[in-house]
Amino acid sequence: MEKTANEKRLEAMRANLAKLENSAEEILRKGAENMTSADREKLLQFVNIAYHDSGKIEGVASIDGTSACEFCSKMRAAAEDDALIICGMCYAFADAWKEAAWRRHKLNARILSSVLFTREELSALVIPSCLGRINEDGDIVNQIHAQNVLRIQTTHNDVNFGFWYKNSAAVDAGLHAEGYFRREELPQNVKFIKSSLLIGFPARPDWFTDEVFTVFPDAETTAAAIAAGAWACNGRKCKDCKYHCYEGSTHVAPVRYIAEYLRTNKARRALVMTAYDAKKAQAQARNN
Ligand code: SF4
């Protein structure tokens, strides 16, 4: 049977993706110590930097990891036993059918977590916006990944980055390896945004955290967090909130909190609310 135009398009897309992946793997198999400078340059050409001309982060260029990484996979497995773990509702994972983005992001994480590139090499990457987001999808995989991201940020001082993470240990190790030990020394064009693992329970900030981003289980809990001083994200477009998460930070202001409303169906929300109420009651009992 003759293939439809859509089938042909998909086939071509998959063939291109496979070509990229195979070329990258061929180089990565040599090991970082045996790569030529041309190999390294070629690997960086495979790193996907996407400009978003519409949607939630319109106007922003993102460099994504992948929710197929080990860290995210462990968190999703943990979410099977705990309805409050936000990774159980990872939209990027659910959207894995967006095959091209999914595979490119996976390749990004593979490359950036395997080879430590020099600042000079990373400075050649073109970031097509003055606003950059790290990890719209996925997380930082290891120290090398964190170092590469920090080097990209510090060689692109004209870009303000929102650096989303959950994997504190990897970012902490990367910062130390890059010579950052105190808040005041952190790059001023980067906002470090820690994404809370548990719905309704803001994560404890790390020494380098600027903002803690938390999804709350319903309208009431979200409103209470905002009334207590949290910045209202609430599914707005980033441009409508003046790119709060991207503007440069001096890192000397106290940590701030951001509240987002959980978007899910009725049944799931009921499940989450039950788990939230139980955890809250436990915490209160401990404090009494
Ligand atoms: S707080 Fe504002 S900038 Fe940050 S994710 Fe939400 S809408 Fe975007």
C-alpha cells in the first residue's frame, strides 16, 4: 500500500534523527580523551537549542535535558508509590510522542553529560534569544552536565537564563568544580530555580537557589501560597509575567517562592488532595 504524505514525513524525520544519533554515538564511543577537536566541534553541532516562538515560554530559547534520564526515571518510579511526587505527572514524559523533540533532548543530555567542553568551544553555540531556559524538559544528569551548562551560561553573558533543576547534588558538584562556593560569586545572568519534588510542599532551598517553584494541589492551596508571598505563575505565559524566572539575579536577595496551580483531571486531583491532607496532618502532628 502506498504510504501517506504523513507517513513519508515521519519516516524521513526518523531517518534524520537516527543519522544524528548514530553519528554522535560513533564519536562518543572513542571516549573524550581520544576525540579530535573536529569531533568535539561536531558533537556540539548536534546539541539542540530551540527557540520558542509560541506557547508558554514564547520568546525564550531552551537547552533541554531529558526526562528519560536516570534521575527523572528514578523520580517517576518513586511517584508510583507517592501521589505527591510531581514527576508522576511529567508532561514532557507524557508527551514522548513528540518524537523529534524527545530524541533531540535525549541526545543533548547524552552529549552534555559525557564530554566536558571548554569555555571557548561552548562560546561558539548560538543562542537565538536574550532569554534562555535550561531544562524545559528533563534535569541535570551529572557534574559534567552541570559544568557544561554553567560554561554555556557564563560565555553568553548577554542571555538571561532561568536554570530549572531538581537534581541539587549534580548542580552543586558542577558549581564547585567551576569554582563557585558563595552566593555572591554566582553568575549574575542566571537564576537558579529549584523545582519542588512534592506537590504542595516547597523544597528546601540549596545554597545557590534563587527561587523555589512549587505546584500546589488546588485553587485554595495555591491562593494561600500566593497570599503568603509567593509569586503567581499559575499557567501564565512567561511574557505576561515579565519573564520573572529569567531576569538576572544578584543572588543576594532572600530566596523567593513561586506557586503554580496543578493542572490535572478531577480523579487525579482528588487522589493528590488526599495524599496532601495526610502529609500535612503528619507534619502538624510532628510539630505539636
Ligand atoms: S513564574 Fe512567570 S516566568 Fe516563571 S514559569 Fe511562571 S509564568 Fe514563566
